[in-house]
Amino acid sequence: MLGQVIALVVLVLGTAALGVWWSARQGAVRAPREVPAGIDWSSAGITLAERVTFVQFSAEVCAACRSTARVLGGLTGSSSGVGHRELLVDDHLDLVRKLGVLRTPTVLVVDGGGREVARMSGVVSDTQARQALNRVPLTAGAEADGEGQS
Amino acid sequence: MSVSKGIDPRGPRVGASITAVLLAAVVLLGASTAGLWLLTFIMLSFLLGTLRGAEGSWQGMLFKKFVRPRLGPPGEMEDRRPPRFAQGVGLFVTAVGVLLGFFGVLPAVPIAAAVAFVAAALNAVVGLCLGCEMYLLMRRAGLVRA
């Protein structure tokens, strides 16, 4: 019996540690992942916004995707040149593999030139979304606009 | 499938905490026949939740009857599909333990219970849906289909 009690205590402590670690990572703005350049966003049906586009990868079985979409959608309404596009991972598995997306929701912060400047995964708060937005200078969109066409 | 209103998001979390307590009991029972029977009962509960949705499991009914009347209305409703998918993941994990247990591999019982406990406890406490986190990985590996 003592062995089982010890096993349960270890299990509870391990679970608690996992929970704290997971909660801290939710929506944190991270550096972009190194992916092969030249992602053709338009072939995935994505028209990029002028300055920043939040490209969100979602799944039907993902409750956190809904609240994330609401936060990002609200932000596009209040800031100019900012777009939000939501993709279902089931329809874009090739893109998911190419971009190294491992979980839903994953949000790629893409500048006007089609380059990923940051990414977030897990439920994204309004503060975190604004933090990501600040990574793209206000002028970048206009300058990089032509590069995305090739 | 109609998803008009959705379900109270607190329901699956209350249900997960009940399930987590039962799974902890299986861990305490260890590699025993009693543990195997309790895990079988939990597996059948997950089967019910998979077939009818988390709100249709007995834990969901307990929430509706005894907990919800004491709470205010939820801030927002939740799609019923994610919690239902999570029930399916719970069903899979516990079924592996139960099957191995009935084939004489009793140590598999507390191990399967421990794995399911981690998922249920995290769901209850921080709202993490482990099955949902794993969904894309399973899709990428071709283990599940849309």
C-alpha cells in the first residue's frame, strides 16, 4: 500500500508541475520558427493584410481556438492594416507540416511581406496579441508590400 | 450535427475532477482485481461520454442536477465537440488498461489509470484538454482522420 501512496503523491506532484508549465506557455509570444522561405500564402487562400496578418491554425476539437479567434478578430477591428485569417488544420496538413505547427491553436504573426515575425500557441490573450503586434514596425507593411507578390 | 447553444464549460471540468478522484483510487488499488473493476467502470463512463457527449455522461448529469443550480450562468457557452473528443481519448487510454488487465497484465491497470489521471486532473484544474492538444500530432501521424 505504501508503494501505491508514494506513486500517487509523485503522480499528483508531476501533474501539478505539468499544469504550471503548460499554463505559463499559453499564448506566449515566441520567436518565429526557421522555416524554408517563400511560403506561398495566396495558394493557401490567404490574402495578407497590409501590415500584420495573424494566421491562426485551428481545429474543430479545439475550444481554445474559439476564444483566440475572438481576441484576434477584435484586434483587427480596432487596428488598421491588421488582418486575421483562420485555417482548419484538417484542410491544410501540408502547410501545417511545412511550418512545423504542432498544436492548435497556433498563431503565426506574418508581416506584409509574407515573413513570419513571431508565433504563439495556446489560448492567446488580448495583451499577448498586442505584444506580438508591436514586433512589427508601423512602416514595415508598406515597404515590404511588393516582395510578397513573387 | 447541430451545435446551436453549446454546453456550460464548467460541466466537463467538474466531471473531470470526479473522474480524476476515481482514477486516483485505481492508482491506490494498484495491480489488483479491485482496481481492474473500478477502471472498467471508469472506461464505461468514458464510453457513455463518447457516445452522448460529456454532458450526457453520469458526471455531466450530476453537474446539471447538483452543481449548476448553485452557480450563476456561465460567462459563455462552449462547443460540445472538444469535451466529447476528450472523452474518446479517455476511453482509449482506459480501454488499453482494461484489456491488458483482463489478459492478465494487471500492472497495466494502475499505469493506464495514472496516464488518464494526468489528463483528467489537468482538465479539471487548468482547463487543459490533453486530447485536443494531441489532435494535430495524431492527424500529422495519420492516426486519426478528420
